[in-house]
Amino acid sequence: MIKASRRVRIAALAVTTGTAVALALTACTPATGGGVASAGTPGTPASISQADKAEGAKAHPQLLAEFGGSVSGPQAAYVETVGKNIAVQSGLSNARGDFTVTLLNSPVNNAFAIPGGYVYVTRQLTALMNNEAELAGVLGHEVGHVAARHAAKREQTAQRNQILGAIGSILSGVLLGDNSFGQLGQELFSQGSQLLTLKYSRSQELEADRLGIAYLNRAGYDPRAMATVLESLARQNALEAQLRGTRNQVPEWASTHPDPASRVRDAMASAGAGATGTINRDAFLTGIDGLVYGDDPKQGVIEGSRFTHPVLRFAFETPDGFYMVNGTRAVSINGQSAKAQFSGGPLGTGLDAYVQGVFAGLTGSGQPRLTPSIERTTVNGIPAAYGVARAQVSNGSVDVVVFAYDFGNGQAYHFVTVSQAGGAGVFNPMFRSLRRLSAAEAGTVKPRRIDVVTVRPGDTLQSLAQRMSYSDAKLERFLVLNGLRTDSALTPGQKVKIVTY
């Protein structure tokens, strides 16, 4: 986890996709400086305070570590240019050099900003966009949260999320739904988190949308881009839910945030029906061509029910009915009645002590300790140990399992699972599936990338979609990625995105 300073605040886009229903992360005192008055109205730009700059500089390397580091090269330079151009429209500063804009190497759809002039967007969210105005709108939305000091107006809420999702998943709010299991898990593991999650109110999200639209207007972009990118986010969220079989789940943010459709309508109304401006579609597509899409093999790759890490040289498979989300330091495994996390750490004095240490970290001070008995075994030639403990919570009982593996050279990996009492056996096939990868197997794992192609005479939506490097939902993925519909017309010479190896 980020060892976050108590003064760090992140403003995050609240409506994102199924891989990242983004929350805001906060642990900071109110932003200082005089930028609030000029945030939504023209006027003399206010300087970013030295205190904010110092705190932002302190948080920046921590955030890079949490989100997989930064992307370098021409794609990052392009995003930086667009981000600085829109950030100066906020009134926080009129100097482009006062802003640091980072393209993050993360497979979640997320964007955020922190006081001090630091603005972030993930490569995954960037790849979902279809023109430069949409990129500017998203980054403007995030800067708008900072300019309006929204985080300073919200209560800080700390939750222990370690057992419910991967560390990267905590930041992106991947735990969709509000089922009883999620409530049980949160009650059991409610103490000690270093990460503080913060949700913005409906009015604050709408205000940030409107500020982003104002910045688009000032920069000469078509302000309707805010509505179109929100629509793409909503469609991606629906597609991810469909692919995961979670059509009937209500995203957790829906209880406090405007639904995507209403935000699209509001953004379009704020922009105005007759709005015009630059979108720079071709320049944008050229700028992001070749960007890694989905998981970076250096962080492990999810393919259906299988997780493969070619660098660390292991693989495992999840049971039927579960889906994974890959975080920077851990993988979350999510199902309707049980959840798990896979991560690792130094072996220390041995597997028994390692398993006991993981259990000790699951409960906070003042809570009953979980005291499992430890059993030894071997999985695919790998020494392993596991413990099982039952915990009583308000709605009943849950079984907690820690299953750890000694990979040699002082390195261990482990699963932590939580299920309704008596249901832990659902994960037995997953525990038995962990195995080492050969060098040849590891060498076959390649990243997916965005490939910008030009539509040729005779190309159709279906023919282009068949070039997508997926085994399922090729057409649906292609349409959402390009902001197209089944009845959209293609024109020879038009540029579109496909995902290839």
C-alpha cells in the first residue's frame, strides 16, 4: 500500500468502468492558495501555493509506485502537452510549467489530480477516448475538483479493503455491488488501512463536469466532448459488467453519484446544443497509437480465468464464476459469495510464521485475533502451508483461509480468501492450480496494444472487429472502444482503433 502522508489528497473521476469505478483517495488537509475564486469564472490566475507544491512533490513518487509507474515516450509526451494546456485554463496557475501531467502505466480506467499541480490519467482510460477534446475534458474535470477544493469539503472515510480487493483495486473501487458478503468482509477487516477512500457528492461531480466544460470552452475545444467521454465510460462499464455476468449488480458509487446517463445529459446541456470547437480526432489517435492496452506483462496478465506472470514466472486459475482484477501489487478474485486476494512478500522465518503473519494483519487492534492451525502440503512441487479460521460477524460467520507457497530465494506468495461459513472449498481448485512457468512459457506472453488503422473500401464494423485480439465479444469491444454503434457508418480514410498483440 501507499504509505500515504496524512496530507495527500487525490481527486478522482467518479464514473469509470467495471475495471475501475474510481473513488477518490484522500488523506490531506484542505488545499491552500487562492485558486478557488478563479476556478469557475474568468479572472486573474492564482498561484499554486508552495505548501501544495511541496506536498504534491512528496506524494508524486508514491502515486507512481501505486499505479505501475509512468509511461514514457511519444504517447506520454502527447498527453502531457494536452494536460498542461487544459490545466492552465483552471485559474490555478497561468504557467504550464507549474503542472506535472503523467500518463500512468495502469490497466484501470482512472484519472485524478492532487494539489500542487499534479494531474494523472491512466493509459487504459486514455485508450478509451476518441479525440483530444475528450482527453482535455477528463483532465479538466480532475483539475476542477482541485480548483473547487472538493476534497477539503468531504469527510475522510477509512476502510480496510485489503481482504476485499487488490491494492490497486482499492484505489479504483473495483468491488462492484453492495451484496451481503461485501458488508461482512468490510466489518471483519475494518481497521488499519493506510488508504483513505473518499467519494464526492453528486453536486461536486456535476460541478467538476461543468468546470471541465468551462475549461474546454476557454481552450477552444468542443465542450460536448465531456458528454461523449462520459457516455463511453458508461458503455464500457456496462460491457465489463456483461462480460463478468454482473448485469444486475448496482455499482457502489451509484448510491452517491449521478448515474452515467444523467451526467451525459447534464454535460450536454451545459455545453449547449449548438456548441462547436476543436476535437482533434486524428491528432489524438496518432498520439496514442501503439499504447499498451490492458495488462502489462511486467505486472502479470489476466486471460479469462487464468493469471500469468511471465516475469515472476508463475500462473494460477480461478474457479468458474469468479473474475479477477489485476492491481499493481496484488490480484483480487471476486465472486457472488466469496472473494480472495493474491499477493506476496518476504518468506521470513518460514511458511508457518508467514501464514500466521498474514492472519495477524487481517484484524485491527482491539479485535479478536484469528488463530488458525497450520497444515503443510505440496502443490505442483512447491512447498505450501495453509490455515483456516472462522470469524463471527453481525450477519453470521465467515471462513478465512490463508494459503501460502515457498517459491525459494526467500520469496513467498499467498492467497487470502473469505467465504460464507462452509464455503471455503470453492477455492480448492485455485489453490492447487498455482504452478511455476518455464522460460519458454513466459516468453510467449505479449502485451496487447492499440493499433490505429485506416478504414479501407469494403471494411465493415464486423470485419474490423474480427481483428480484435480477444476470443469473445469482439464486436462489442470494438464498438465501445471507438464510440460507435451497430448502425454507425464507416468512411474510407477514417481512422479507428483495434487491439492487437
